[in-house]
Amino acid sequence: MSQELYLSGGQIVPVSQLEMERVSSGVTGLDEALGGGYVRGRSVLVAGGPGTGKSILSWHFLFDGVSKGETGILLSLDQDEHMIRADMRQLGWDVDSAVNTEALTILCGTLRVIPRETGFEYLVAFNHPLFQEQPLTMGRLSQMVLKRAAETDAKRIVVDGIGPLLELAGNSFEIRQLIYGFIRDLSSRDATVLLTHELRTIPGAVNDEMPFFIADGVIRLDMLYTSGDYVRTMRIVKMRGVSHLMRPIMFKITSHGIAAFPETRLPE
């Protein structure tokens, strides 16, 4: 039986070897909607209003990796590590064991703005013994994360809350270049990167949807009011290179995290 071949990088390789490797989101129903999971080595933005489940969805991704022997890194610039750990324990994940064995690294920083004679300087203080307070630039931040990723051979990286990063530049073009470079650096070692972005829900508010165009994939989380109640939904806005469901998918946040139902139709 003949095998279809393809020329890649000057070498003839089977087409089957060129199929994109998948990595589980940690949520079975979402993996089904994605046709097998996220694409390894690419970036996915999870966007939604406050309380829609963005952080929890990213934690599923990290702990799925831990269960399969893949190390991960969680970077947060707007949450305290003690609170994160407490919430993870509440959902049934053994975060303390994962951190103690270095299967998971949690890096939590506090962003501060220091007035200077010529303007402002951004400083970030990490409560991790490996890092000290220092001027925050996108390049320095990615170097810090990449250093830790190399030390632990991390294949899954989560940046939970990119809002503070968007504040580092004054115009959309500058922000685009900084965020794009940051994502590219993190993905350069074949790591799959998840970023979360909080959308404003105040009526009339204008959202900065620029990150939608930078990431390889976008999943939007919402809460819809229908039939007298609120229903949680997730919608795969885009996922480059793979086919996926386009319609909103119902999901619930339970005592064990997120459960998604791709076959269930929304109430009329």
C-alpha cells in the first residue's frame, strides 16, 4: 500500500507525521468540541467577564498535565498564591503535592506603578524565592518564566490575567508587539500557552479585544440569561489549523471544576 509523502524542510516525510499533536484541555467536553484538544506548542486565549470560569478552565489544563507527567507554570499578576491554592484545593486538586514536587510552579506578582521624573516605572514583586522585585518589561518577564520553564521542562504555561500586561504600553500597536513577542517567547520551547483576559461587562464599556487577534486560538466564556435563569456557555471563536464546533457550548462549574456538554442545546 503506497503512502502519501510530503516535502518538509528538505526532507520527505509521511503526511501522517505532519498532523498536529493535541494536548488535552483537561475538560472532556471541550476536548470533544475541539476535535481532540488544544494544538501543542500554540497559544490559546480564554476571554470572558468576571466570574465566568477563566481561571478554573486554565487550572484544568495545568492539572491534566500534572496527571500525565507534564510540568506546568502558572503566572498571575493579580491574585495571591494562598488564595489560588485554597481555591484549587476546594475543587479537589492536590496543589501542595504538585508544587512540592515541582510538577507545578506558581508565580504570583504584585504590579506597582512608581512615579519618576520622566514618567512612570512599572515594578513587579514576586513572592517566589527565585525572584526579586525588579523593573517589569515584557522581555524580562518572559526571561523569568522561560528560565523556570527550562529548569522544570515545563510544557504547559498559563498566564492568568493579562490585563496588567496590557497596561505596559500606551497604544494598540505597541501593545500588540509586546504581547505577541511575549507569547512567541513562551511558545518557542514547544510549550502550549494559555492566557486569560477579563472582558468588561459594564453596559457601554469598550473592550480591548486586540489579544483575540494575537493568539492562535480564542475561547470566549459567557453567562446568558435564558428561560428565567443564567446559563454558562463557552464558544470556540477560533482555533487555527483545526476544525471545531462553532456554536456556544453549555457548561457548569461544579465542586470538581468545569463540566462541558457539547451535545446539549441551549434553551430557546
